[in-house]
Amino acid sequence: MDYLTGVRQKETLEISELLKAAEPGQRVKVNGAVHTIRNMGTVAFVILRKREGLLQGVCEEGTAEFELKDIKEASTIETEGILEKNEKAPNGIEIRMEKIKVLSEPADERMPLAISKWKLKTSLEAKLNYRSVSLRNIRERAKFRIQEGLTRAFRDFLYSQGFTEIHTPKIGAKGAEGGANIFKLDYFHRPAVLAQSPQFYKQMMVGVFDRVFETAPVFRAEKHNTKRHLNEYTSLDFEMGYIDGFEDIMAMETGYLQYAMKLLAKEYADEINLLGVTLPEVGQIPAVKFGEIKEAVSEKYGHKMRNPFDLEPEEELLIGQYAKEEWGSDLVFVTHYPSKKRPFYAMDDSEDTRYTLSFDLLFGGMEVTTGGQRIHDYRMLMEKIAARGMTEEGMEDYLDTFKHGMPPHGGLGIGLERLTMKLIGEDNVRETTLFPRDLSRLEP
């Protein structure tokens, strides 16, 4: 009988280990996928793709104990050789390959996309059709490393602020946002819906842990086919109790963004440099009221306001431009949204009940966050439901929570794919979604 005592130490080294521990002239063993082969005649460069980036191998006649024809692109191999410095090679090192062991070979040697190119010069449709292959391109892959950094920062920062991570159901009896954008399904002969957000559960759990967060998918049955909409996306959600006002929520998000930019600059510098990303300055983010910024934009740019109760994409772009020109900021909080455009649980402004104590965060002229203060008083909540002509059906458990006391609280939801998109300068949210789900795409 054998016992497992923990993680096994491998003989094969990763790039960071080669850079830190190995010395030039040392014999090393590495593995990886054959990204590309550049045959120069008597010498060939075999570029391996590893989780930390690219590693150059050099195969020379008379030195290697194998023939170049034994290696195919897209194979995975293990190789032994001598580590050497080379400033022109990725990460400044290369391996003089002496032995190889082929771990796997492709069934089809013809790649559908030229993933070894610096940029994938192909359509977005082709990239999505061959998604598992297109993501092997180093630049495509880097987008999702940066996305990982944003999620990691969200978790780490909120842990440091006393938040508890929760995991809520994605199948429910009723949508938290209301409206028609709900995916309906049959749940053992009972009507059910896919969660539009974890909103109800977040609020319920504030009464348990005070501060909670979740990173999870949400589903919106919106018949949009734009560059900014998805029918399934990842939401970075938090909810916090004992707030003095919705400004506490905006301040917490500002703290997260500051933490995230520092983490990306430090831990994801390779990906940031690879994609040529300029991280935004988030030392301070301006906040301006909904009505005031609409008027300011209308006056400065001669824009005619068509919808007094919402921001159209064109207006968001102009507000982003205004914030950059007037305040030197890529981000801006737009506060006090009209009550008509906010869910029933949004706290109305006591000074003017036509508006709510809520906000959106715009980044580069696009909404990436929606949040605000919630109604915590049971009677006030019931009055708002009645005033909107809503039914309590499907919300009984949620409403019962407020019968038994809840602190002043609020929270937000950040669209992870949109945030990544704006950060790295893409113009289509599908570019920063691993496997997009929209009106036309249900595969891969």
C-alpha cells in the first residue's frame, strides 16, 4: 500500500525556476507544447509554450541525440539539455536540446489558425469557432491572465476588508431584477429561472456575515447583438452592511481598483507589457450626479438628450470623454439614477424620491459597474413593491429576511468581461470572454 504525502516534486522545471535556481551550463529537464519550429538548416529553434510563457530550445546537428523530424508542431514533449543565456531569446534563456521524449502528437498536423504569429490576423468569428486553439496564441492567452488578476485582486482585497465569500444558487423561482430578460426553465415540472444576479441572496447574507462577495456567472435573456452585451457573463458582486451611505460602496470599489492596478503592475507585468496596456490612474475617481452630467455633456458637445431617465451608449461615451478632458480620469461614477430605471430594492433619495442612492461606474465611456444602497426597512420595501404593482410571489423568503431586521446596506456588481475589455483596449466584449454566449453562439 502506498501513501500520498503531498504535492510531488517534479524533475522538470518551469521558466521561473530556470530563471531563479538554474545556472548557465547546468543540465535541466523541461516539458511543454511545441509552439513553433524554425528550421535554419544545421540548427533549429524549437519554441515551447509553457504556462509562464515561451521557452526557446536549440537543436543542433551533432549535438542532439534525436532528429528534428521527430518533433512536430503542437506535440507535447519533455526535453533535457544545457541551459544557456541568450538575450534575444524569450526571457533571456534557451536550452541546448540533447534528448527528447514525445509525450503526445497531434492527430491533425495542420493547425486551423496560425497561433505562433505575434497577432492572430483572423476574424473574431474564426477565433471563437476555434476557441481552444486560438487561445494558445500568446497574446490571446495574456488577456485572460489579466482577467485572472482582476478576479484575484477582487478576492484578495475583499478578504482583507473582512468580507466572506459565498456561493449562491443559479436556479431560482424569480429573477432579482424583474423585467422580461429572464431565461425560464422547467425545474421538475415547476417553473424556474436562471439567476440574473445573486442580489437577493447577497442581501440575505448581509444579515449573517455583514460583508459578503461572490464571483459567479449571471444570465440575461436580452436580445441584444452588440459589442458590449453577453447573455452569460461573470459578475464580481459584493454587499456590505452598516454603511453610512452609498458613498461607502463607491469608496470600497475605488479601493479594489487601486489594489487591482498595483497587483497587475507587479504580478502581471509580462502580460501588461505584451499587450501594451497602460493601467488607468485610480488614485481618485470623480463622482457626479446623473442629471448634472447629462446637462454638462449636452451643453459641451451639443448632444440632444432623448431619454431623461437613462444613459444611452452614445451618452456614456461622451461622459467618458468629458471625464477625461475635464478631470483627467478614465473612470467616473455617475450617481443618483432615476428611480424608474432602478430595481424595487434601490433606496430612494429622501431629498428627491425621483432619484435613487445608486450609481454606475463608467470606464472609458462604458458602464462596467452598477451599485447602490438598498432598502433595508421591511415596510418601506413592501410599499415600493405595492407602488410598482408587483407581486410578492417567488420572493417570500427574501422578504421574510427583512421582517427580522436588517442593517443599512448596499453593494454592487462588476461585469468582469467588460472591465477586462476596457482595461486592455478591446472594442468587443467577446474578445475577453473565454467561451461567449450570445444570441447566435451556444458553442463551443
